[in-house]
Amino acid sequence: MHPSFRRYDWTRRNDHFVLAAPDCLAFGGGGHFGLYFDASFEYGSSQESATFANECLSSTPQFKIIKVEIWGFSEGRANLDR
């Protein structure tokens, strides 16, 4: 497997960026989630979302999650002390 990186900009068709609910974590929306994780982070799915007009982000629309890497961003050093 050779991952590749591609950026999907906001289409401005909706503002469904992130859904954080007790049963899932999802990104993008408007009919389908661009990326969806179930509450246990065991299973996920990816389909085209109206929010980002992304392609399916995995080799299959439904998948079993093996590992998740999460990144965060902060503004300056002041946030590191919290």
C-alpha cells in the first residue's frame, strides 16, 4: 500500500465539517460522510461528501479500522501550558 495525499477544499455547499456524537465521529456531510468512525473506532466508512467533494478516502467504502492517527494544531507556545 502506498498512501497518497490530496487536499479537498470546502465547497461552501454546506457547513457540515465535523459531527461528534456519542455513537460516531464523522467529517463532511450532505447526504454522506466523507469519513466516518463508529464509537468504538473499530469500523469506518468513506463516501463523497457535499462539504468537501472528496472521493472515497479508502480502498473500499466500508472498512475495519486498524490504527488512527490524530493531529492537532495550536496557536503559539501559550497553548502548550494548558
